[in-house]
Amino acid sequence: MIIVMSPGSPKAQLDRVVSRINSLGLRPHVIEGTERTVVAVIGDERSIEAAGLETLPGVASVMPILAPYKVASREVQKEPTVVRAGSLVIGGTSIAIIAGPCSVESRPQILDTARTIFRAGATGLRGGAFKPRTSPYSFQGLKEHGLELLKEARDNTGLAIVTEVVASEDVSLVSKFADVLQVGARNMQNYRLLEAVGRSHLPVLLKRGPAATLEELLLAAEYILDAGNRQVILCERGIRTFESHTRFTLPLATIPWLHARTHLPVVVDPSHGTGHSSLVTSMSAAAIAAGADGLILEVHPDPKNATSDGGQSLDFSAFENLMDVCRKVAEAVGRSIKNCEMNPVEEIALPGMPR
């Protein structure tokens, strides 16, 4: 149910409504918008109907939430959510660019990548320190050392760190280094992990599972929201179909469909969505034209020798070209991408690399 407060109702009246909801053993979620304040009530609707909440002072109306995803629904919050994490802003008129390698491999690799994408206009650095891989014999990531290298890259550039957490017991450790916690496609329905990141103070980027419906994606986001974390970013990264010309099928109709039903921002991963670096620029431009709030891209200094996902990773020159193309498309649809950074970042000597 949604309780809509009367315009200008004092905080004391809102507090009384919240107290009454708690006394019924229900969970209130207060959303303060620019035009109205609403309280989403989660629990047995029979208890809500019998509580007489519509008679409390300051209550304008009580309405059912029709969508199965309650807090994520636009029925509860009409204004789009804008997620902020350091240099990274997702939502609003600007388009966020998150870029970096699939896996953190070495200090030279991650620092060189961070400097390059920063200068090109990215505001977030992606990089896996913990890597869930299909084969147990594949590179599993540098783990805590990888997190330390990501922190050094942030200290050197100011880029917000987006990195994956693969288990609920790792949330505390990863949160010490990350600005955004990524829940990967394999873990979209790992409900214990969703609850754990929901209890964290950091924004969460939730990737769609390769066989998940959009309703299942929104219900997965609901686990995070219901645990108390309102900073959720949805990510379309492609789904499995009968097609074989790409690694996955990237359905860009997802973007306007989600925007019509949820206030949460939507980013697109054209690297995983296609699996081919030659397709990433075109699909990035198409995603922006379709209304994406951001892109998350795989960029590597030497894709042919990457430990993972080299075939879908852009090299530095291709990434800079992508940024030029995407700026033009963003401008055409009334949005913007951060301009190139004119002031060079501080150079740190790297083994085997010229200053």
C-alpha cells in the first residue's frame, strides 16, 4: 500500500503514521519527493486495510501498490532516483561512463587504464578483484590486493570504484575499498547477497541475469531496497537467446520499459551484451539514444593479452573514439557526457613504463 501525505503536513504527522505502521508489524519506507511525501507499506495488506491509516492526521489517501515490486515502482516514487558515489553520478541529464578492465591484473595495467579513461571523460573505474569464473581453473582475481590497486587508482585520478562482490561474507571487505558494489549476473538471484548489500551504505549496481525476466530483475532490486539501501542501479548486460552471432543478445527496449515502471536508473553493458569489441561503440551509441543513464565498458591496455574478456575489451584508442561518438549522440538527445579532463593527473612511476 502507499500512504500519500497531504502537501505541507508537518513532520510530527509523518512520524505518527510511521509509528502506527511499525506497531502493526509492517515495514514503512518513507520517500520524500519534490511534490509529495509517500510512505510505502510492506506487509500483509489485510492488516493495512484494518488499521484505519486513512483517518490519521496528515494522510491524504491510501492506495494499493499494483506492481509486485513495491519500493522500486514508479507508483511509490515518480521522480527518477539519482545515485551519487564520489565522482560518479547516475541519473539526471548527464550520462555516466564507467570503464576499465574485466580483471585487475597488475599495478601498471590498472593505473594506466584509470589515467586514460579519466582523461577521456569517464567518471567511474570498473575492475574485478574477485572474479566468479565458469571454470575453476580460470584466473580468479587478485582479491584483496586487487582492491588495494583499485584504491590507488582512485587516489591517483579521483575516479569512483565499481567492483564486484561475489559473496555476502565479502561485503564488509569490499566496502572498505569500493564506491559502488556490483552484483554480477550470476548472483542476481543470490538473495542472501542481495540482503547483505542492501544493509550496506554503498550504492549497488545490479546486473540482469542472462535468463532473467525484467520483473525478476526488479524483484531482485526489491530485496536490496527492502533491506534499506535506496541507491540501486539496474544494469542490462544481455540475455541468452538462440542467436549465436553475439555472446548474448542485448535488448535495448529494456531501457524505456524499465524507465516507465521504475524510478531506478538504468545503465547498459554493451561489452558483455555483444562479446565483440567491434560492436561496442555502435551499441553504446544506441543505448544512449534509447535513454540509458550510463554505460559500463571493458577497456584494457592490451586486450589480446588480457586474462579475461579480451575479445570484448576496447583498447585505449577505441575507447577514446567511442567517447567522441557517444558525446554527439548524447547532445542530440538533450543529455551530456563529461568532457575530457584538461589537467593531467599526477604521474606515478610504474615498473617498465615511461613516465
